[in-house]
Amino acid sequence: MRKVIHVDMDAFYASVEQRDQPGLRGRPVAVGGSGQRGVVAAASYEARAFGVHSAMSSRRARRLCPELIFVPARFELYKAVSRQIRAIYADYTDLVEPLSLDEAYLDVTHPKQGPTSATLLAREIRRRIREETGLTASAGISFNKFLAKVASDMRKPNGQMLIAPEDALAFLEKLPIEKFHGIGRVTAARMRALGIHTGLDLKQWTEVDLVRRFGKVGRHYYRIVRAQDERPVNPNRKRKSIGAERTFREDIRTASLLKDQLLDLCQRIFKTMKESGRYGRTISLKMKKPDFSIVSRSRSFEQEVRELSILQELTLELFRDHWEEGTPLRLLGVSVSNLSPTDPGIGVQLDLAFPNSGAANSP
């Protein structure tokens, strides 16, 4: 039976800032843009107590927590700390699947060193992270990835939890439906409307009925409530897309200004594609209006887009086809997916905090 650990850093970006700036410790901190159109990239636990969370507008965050302290993001530093943490993982196993800068799955069925107990090994890894980086991490331990992720969420911050094979089914039956990893707020509300409040309620539904109600993902719901997850910890997990977006300080309705923003986003995306050696066949455009409604459009091609000029031309064409002249926008985003499988390892996520844009990516 496999032994899987899910390690998740606690409020990673904000914790790095509190570590480096003692005056921020114990205080509500938000990493991101503080302007009227800024976005919270990460929030400390002191800020989360007021309801502040990542991807929230800075304006709303300040209303919830008037004492909130904004600090600019330092993504190069966060990446450097992430490399430190991954070096610790590598001392114990080569089967490490990073999900982002701050979390990863580890298969420690056959550890390279340390205790053979996954629980003791998780404790040792967390201790080393604390000693070598000054940061805390939470961990979940179980026999598959789904349960390990659920377990780490249950013990945040700075804790760990084991879900043993003999306890898994009973644990899942009692678990509130919104605590299932992969069931978001909207889906949880739909399930509660159907009388599904716990894992036990979900377990009463047949696979056919779940697919009829929720589409193909219904098969996933049917399996996870029965603790079935055979996905391996994949150290060569490849990113599915490369993208970037920008929130504007003020709404933009001028075509030439919006096109300039798109050209810049394309340039940044293409730089990452070129560095990773992976090019995509699908271009997606995201436009957010002042009322926060979102228009998303995509276009796929038979061959990968391997030149910047072509990426920019196709993106502008997509924009012209789906933007109504004079419509104000508060955000533009571009992404490229269906990437060519030429990169042997996992790509580093493209974190963009644009100067003077009031925007930052969430962790």
C-alpha cells in the first residue's frame, strides 16, 4: 500500500514577508496591490480571521479589515524559498509532484532515508522546513493523493493528520461535503439542494445518477467518497497551460490601450513558452467587465504557435471578434494551452505582479 504525504506551506507568501519583517508578525498582512484596483495575492492568518483571502479585491479586503497591511509581492524570493523546500523533499524521495510554489505530493512508500513511518517522516520534513526556512507547513498523510490533501486541509496551520486505511471510509462518511477536495462552493450548494450534506449522503447516489446530475466529474465524486484514487505521485507532471492576466487601476475602454495590454501579456507568455520549450495550440482570452462578469473565448489550431508575432496577431483577432467597441474592461487575461510535450519536467508557474498595475497572482 502506498504512503503519500501532501505538504502545504501555511500562508506562504504572507509568511515569508512576516518572517523577513518582524514588525508584521502577529498582524493582518496582505501580499498584493494596495490600490483601488489591486488584488490580494495572499493573506496571513491574522487577515483571514477577518474574511480576507487570495483573489479578493484590495478594496473589499480593506473594508473587511481596516488595519490590513499591504506589502508588494516578491516572487523571485518566493521561488527561491520554494527551491529550498523542494531540496528538503528530495532528501527523502525522488517521487515529488509539485502543485505550485507552496504545495506538493510526496510518495514515501520507500523513503531514501529517515523513518519508514510516513507520519514520523512528515513530522521530520516539517521540522526541517521550520529550521531551515523559518516557515511552518501542514501535512496530510494517507494511502492516496485525495485523502492526503483532505487531511492536510484539516490541520492547518502548522499541523498534520493521518487518515489510515482502516479509518478512511468512516472518516469520509462523516465529512461535510464542502470539505471534499475538488468540490467547490457552487457545487457544494448544488449538492446540499439535493440533500447531500455529508459523504454518507453522497454515497447513496449511484454513479449513473451522479453523472446525470454533474456530468463526467460525477464519476470522480463516486470514487472519492469510497476512498478510491489510483493517481500516482508524478514527478514529471507537466503544466497544462501558460497564462497571465492583468487588473487595471481604472477601467479601460479604449481599443488601442487594450491592444497594448494584450501585446504585453503575449510577450510575457511567449517568453515563458520559449524558456520551457513548450508551445501551445489553443489561445484563450479572458475579459472582465466592471460588474465582474467575465467573457472567455478560445480558439484552437492544428499546429503550435511558435512565433511571438503570430501569438499576438491571433490574440488580437480573438479580441476584435469578441469585444464590443467602447465596452470598459477591468481585467484582461491570455493563456495558451494544449502544450507540446517536449518539456521533461514540471514548469514553474508564471507569477506576474505587474508594476503599477495593482495586480498580483494568487498562490
